[in-house]
Amino acid sequence: MASVGLLYVGAVLIINGLMLLGYVDARAAAPLNLFVGALQVVTPTYLIFTAGGDTTTILAASGIYLFGFTYLYVGINLLANLDGTGLGWFSAFVAVCAVVYAGLNQWYFSPPDSAFALIWLYWAVLWALFWVVLGLRREEWTRYTGAVAVMAGVVTGAIPAFLLLAGQWAARVNTWAVALLVLEVLSLLAFLPLRSRYQPAVPPAAPVPSGAPEAPTGVPVQRGAGADAPRHGSRST
């Protein structure tokens, strides 16, 4: 059941990545985020209720909520045009948890799964980027983050899901681990040119009323906070 959810996680990461790259309208991406977010909440709930008290199964299922809540948060943000800082800081929490789940896949769960440990680490990097763009408002990383999200949708979502559903994952897990390591490192380096140069926001100068003395050269008259102040977009993961 979790493998089915992983397939659609791949889809929503691709759509959100294309949104950050500017190819998909923000509101048009909202429905899929809500659909997948709901799926990623229902799935772990079912797995936990049917685990029969097996703590390992419950622990493994608990991580799925991190992404379910993320996509629901994204969908609501996009439809309501909310500020993205809350989602950004929640993404920081997800990134830290993802590192823990990577360690669990490598050293706690039996049998160990090095490939899924690498998948969790890539998710940790991606959610850390969401934190940088949304929580810290470093918008120069937006397109880079979008490209990483598209890559994550393919190599950590869709492809592993199909391999798991076809029963081809466990038999070649070390092969997938090597392939993932190469693809993840290369993608993080190859997409760096997409990072734009950081330009801090400068308040616009207010027009000088007729007859009023002009401001000294180089000292703009700043607007007060109000409807004309620039807004930060709420476009999200």
C-alpha cells in the first residue's frame, strides 16, 4: 500500500517542481497536492491500525505523515494565497526527521535498505531547500529547488514505486543504492546554475507630490506599510 502512495508522491513532486520552475500555475497545482496529501494521511493511518501493535511497522509508517501534511499544507497555502513561512519552517522539521529515517533504514530496520536510506537523505536535502526558499525567503534558490523536486519525483518516487510494485526492489537493492547515489550527487551539482543571483528587496520610492521639495539625490522616499507594499508570493513546494 505504501508503494502505491510513493508513486503519487513522485507525481506531486514533479508538478510542484514544475511550478517552482514557472511552468505550472500555482493554483493549478493545488488539487493534486490535496489528493496526494490526503492519500499520504490515510495510508499510514491504515498501516498503523492494522499493525497489531508491531512497533517497527508503526515506526516505518509514521514517516509517511511528514509528506501527507506537507502536501495538504501546500494545497491549502496555494488555494488561500497564504504566506509560505509556516510551511517553510515545517519543512525544516521534515528535513531533520528525514535524516533520522535515513539512519533507521540503514541501521535499524531489518533487512537494512541502503537505497531507501539514500532516498530519505535526498528528501532531507529537498525539504531543507523548501525551508531556505519559504522559511528564510531566499528566493534565488527557487528554480534550483524546483529542478531538484522534479528529479526527486522521478528517482525517489516513481521509479522506486514501480520497482517495489513489480517485486524488483529487494533483489537488487545494492544496485539501486549505487545508482541513486550517483544520480543524487550529480543532480545537486548539475542544477546549481539555476540558482539566481541574490538581490535583496529595496522599498520603492514614493512619488513626490506636486510642489513638494524633492528628496536629496540617492535617498528615496519610502512608502509606508500598506496595500502598495510588495508581497512575497506564497507559491510553495
